[in-house]
Amino acid sequence: SLKGKELTIAGIVTGVKIGTTKTGRPYGFLTLQDYSDSYRFALFNTDYVEFSKFFTEGYHLLFKGKIQPKPFNNNELEFKVKSINLLSDVKDEMIHTVSLKFPVNTITSEFIKDFEEASGAGNGKVKLKLRVYDPDEKLSINFFSRSRKINLTGKFIRFLKDYPVIELTIN
């Protein structure tokens, strides 16, 4: 069961709806999308007032919260938002290592050039691990760069989107 678990969710805001209840209390719905799914968060009263500054489409956000029973129905669970931050403000302190896994046939001169351009020429802050595998031979090899660190920029994210065979793991 997820009950009591602390979760961290990151993504881009793709939808916002705000309003006021019949009793005059503020609320908002925020849709957050990541690479695999989208999540709709409902915030009411003081939670909405505290976090409403993040209700802007296009913002890249990091949500931290806890799975707990709903206040008026102990049989249902909800994600209770504890904090919201701009992803750009927290990524450097939270992301220490990026691991990329991809098939060996992905490696071409174009791939290498694109990777070098996207990763910031090796002068970033995030450690890099690579796992290259051969699906036919069922072999893989791990690489770890002691000297090259990368920057997690929009350019790097676009690189990952351009090469969907790359599997990304953080930390």
C-alpha cells in the first residue's frame, strides 16, 4: 500500500483551473505532466492560497507530498501536497547523478555530436553514468566519467526526446 509514503513528482504544468466555492473559499486544479503520464491536483483553502503562485501553464515544478487518507473518507487515499518548487530552483541540489542506458547501435557520429552539444561540453555539475548494451548478444558495459559532468538544460532534455531509446535514471 502507498499509505504513508512520501512521494516526489516533477513535470510541466499543462492545465490550470481556479475558482471560488459557494461559501467563498478559493480552490484550484493543476494538471502536471511528466514523460509518462499526467496528474491532476486539487488544492483548497489555505493549501491553494499557499501554492497558487505556481498555477501557471508552462512552469516546470517539483511536488513533494504524502499519501494519506482523505479527510472525510478514510477508505480513500489522496496525495497531500507538502511543498511545490520550481524545478529550476531545486534540480541542482537534488540531482547528483544521471544514468543513461541505450543500445550500442545508437552510437553514431551524429549521436556523439548531439550528446556533446546537449550535455554542455562536460563542465556541468551532474555526474554521468552510461550503460551501453547489445540486445542481440545480451551484453552490457557500464561507463562512469570521473572528469565529465553535465548540465541538465532544456537542450539536454530535447536531446533525450530526440533519442527515445535512451532510458534515463536520476540519482
